[in-house]
Amino acid sequence: MTKKPTRIALLSNTALAFIAFIGILVLLAIIGQRHPMRLDLTERKRYSISEQSQKIAKSLKDTIQIKAFYQEGDLKGDQTRDLLETYLYHSKKINYQFIDPDREPSLAKHYQIRTYGTLVLEGFGKTQTITTVDEESITNAILKLSQEQERVVYFLTGHGERDISDFEKDGYSTAKGTIQKENFRVNTLNLMAEPRIPEDAALVVVANPEKPLLANELEALQQYLDQGGSVMVMLEPFSDGGLQEFLKSYGITLTSDIVVDNMSRVFGANYLIPVVTQYGFHKITDGFNIASFLPTARSVVPAGDSPDSVSLTELALTSEYSWADTHYRFGQSEPPNFDESEDKKGPVTVAVIAAISTDSNGGDQKSDQQSSSEPKETPGPRGQAQLAVFGDSDFASNGYFNLQGNADFFLNSINFLGQQENLISIERPKPPATPLILSRSQSQLLFWVGMLLMPAVVLASGLAVYRLRRRHR
């Protein structure tokens, strides 16, 4: 005769099974926490990052701390959190924290946060700040932090250019310090001593030369551009530094004028300090919507007959209340007046960038003119040099650097020309288009149901309720 299990035995078995079940759940939770798995089933892979970004995140050898400055309750902050969680899933070397700049004003001031939605990345002893929060921007910022090769920005000297060690109003010491924070090394370059651009040059800046450059210096700049280099030229009105013909060969025209802007008076500024509120379509000005001020600026005009190897883009334009005055000169007591027959009405272009197609062997299209009797080399893969010309140099000086959008405009240009902006390009997968195509009968049915049947049902229901209430009165 079998003995029935007692009540206590049944309760004990149930308790042991429950404890085992809880233990299994705890064990699975611990395993899931230490070894999480993500599966993105969304059509556009919203919660995934590209293989490029995954490899970069997994290869990190040092910790990167990301500080995200968002207002509390900002929906864009939730989207950024989802993106950062994806990076964190692929690398434990990445950490992040969200900071409300209104609640932590000291931190916001320390990191020089100007707008909500700014990310500050710290790691490898460096700092990167981004205001456009997407996968491409974050991955490029991580790449910049982890890069071991140091790139150099050279400022030309020897012709009375702006001094990067000068702390006075007209000096460039503030610009130098800010460029260094962007992980560049800043040096001076005297081409008169040796007319050759160093190999480690990421960018050569020619900032308002008061004396003209020599022929061998111009040749060195041209060779540097032929090899795919980047040059930034900043000139003041009525002074071209001997660069007029050099720039003309790349399709950029300098005119002896000065920009007058009546709109500047709205901001309490002088009419010789034009305000820039219009920007061209370029990587430098992508998403840039802050006004810049360019004191005593000249026009910089793209020529209509530029070489085939050059693609020109207008970067900055003054307001429609401005004009390029060809008669006004510094020191005159009479205010400038617009001469319709000779002056150019605004908007006036004050900054232009030229993308120059070059050969990998260091010769651009203009230098390929060989005699038919000489053997020609097979051209290698094509590259691109960059030449940016600004009709002002004061906007980057100590006195005006932190005025409105001047600093951002200058640094965006430095980063792009120094080939730091586009280290990688990431394209998100695009879902296939799924158009809704209705047949003739389906279209008619949708019309009759939506436009007639449904309103008729609502009207009939209303009349029925009305009559029902009338009966019960």
C-alpha cells in the first residue's frame, strides 16, 4: 500500500520548486546584465549603429566620457540616450551622463555650452564638442580623440600677418588657444626662409599680410594645393597681400571695395561691421544659424569663368541692406552713400571656398600641360584640395572672436580645412518605398464610406438620440 505524501511534504516540494524558479530567474537576470543581447527589428535600424562605428567603439583602448547637456524633459534627449546606449552596448569603454545646463550652470560655463543638445566627449587627454548629435558626428568625435597622429595648423609670418602670440585686441592668441583645444598643434611658418610647406601641415593660414608675398612663396602655396593641401586666406579691404592673381587662377575675384551694412545699426554696431545671416550650403555651415560680424570686410566674388577643376561655394553673405562700396576710404569724414552705377547691392559675398580637383601624384589639372613629344604619366586617383578666402580677418581676432557666431564660424572652417570634419561618412539604411496603390473600385469605396456613409451614420445617430429624448419628456 502506497503512502500518500503529507501536507508538509507537498508544501516543502512547492517551496523548493518556487525557490529554484526564483534562483533561475535571478541567474538569468545576472547573465543578461553582464552579457546583454540586442536585436533591432525596426526597418530603418533605429537602434543600431553601422559596422564602422561598432569597430571603432570596440577598438577603444581608453575610456571616453560623454556629457550630454539637455534640458530635463527634452524629447531629443531621449533620442540621444537611445543612441548612446547603442554605443555603450558595443563598448564598455564608453560612459555617458546627462546634465541639465540650467541646473548645473557652473558645468555648462566650464565646458562653454552655448546651446542645448551639446555633447562633450573627453578621453585620451583630449576634448571634443559636437552640437549636431547623430551617429556620424559621435563616431568622428571618438576618432578624433583616439587619433595618435598630431596635425599642425601653420600661420604664415614675415609679411605683417596677425600674430598668434599677441594678446592685444588685434592679436590671434584666443584663436590659437581654441584651435589647440580642437586637437591641432599651432605653429608659425616663414616661407621666405624655406619656400616649402611641411609635410605635417593640415592647414596653412594666411591672415591679412600687409606686404605682398614673394613669387617663390606663392609657388610653394600652389604646390601645396596641387598635392591636396588646404589653405585659408583672410584679407582686409584695399590690401590683397599680392594674392590677387593667385586667387584669380582658382576662380576667386577680389575687388577694391568695402562692405557697408545699414542693418548693423539695429545691433548697435557701426555700418562698417556687416552682419552675416545668410550662409551657403556647405559642410562648414551645415545647421549653422547664428549671426556673425565681420568688421571692415571686403567682397569676395566667385568668378564666372573658373577652371573646370575648381568648384566654388559661397560661404557667407551680408544682408540685403548692405552694399560693396568702391569709393569709401578709411579716414574720410563723410558717410558712405550707395552709387547704383558702380557699387554692388547686397547681399554681398564675403567668404568663398574652392574645392580643387588634384592628381594623387601632386599635379593639378593646370599643371598637366606637357608637350606631345614627352611621355605622359598615367593619372592616379583624384583627390581634392581646399582653398577658403574670407574678406575679413578681424572676426577671428581677440577683440571679436567671441562675438555671436564668429568663433563657431572660424572653428568650423578650421576643422573642415584641417580634414578633421569628415573622417568617416555614414549612411543610414533607407527603407524601401511602399506606396499605397488603390484600384478604381477601392477608391470609389473609400470615397463613399469616408465622405458620405460615415457622416450619414453620425447624423442619423444624432437624430435618433434627439427623438428618443423627446419621447421621454
